[in-house]
Amino acid sequence: MNKERYKEEYEEGSDLLWPSDKEDKITRQFYKDLSDLSKNINYSKKKKLKLFEQVVRMIKGKGWG
């Protein structure tokens, strides 16, 4: 089923514009990709922080801190 964009009008005066199936699929994929990207960015930040923490521990262990 391939629905086209359509508009719903309500008595209260509000109108809703619904996306077509193609637009909906593209929008959902965009937000999925965006979510995956933000997860990867957060993961790399945590990884860098852990590396920094290890360096600090090594310095403190050798008596530099």
C-alpha cells in the first residue's frame, strides 16, 4: 500500500498534513541514522575518557602526580 500525502481538517480549525509512505520511510531512516551517529559519538567520547584516565593512573603510579 502506497499512500500519498493527505490533509485532515477538523472542526476546531486545526489541520493535519500527513506524510506519504515514501516521505515517512525517509524520515524514519534519517532519525535512525541520526540516533546511530549520536551513539557512536558518545561511545568514542567514553573511549577517549578511559584512555585519559589510564594515562593519569600511570602518571600517579609513577609518582608524578
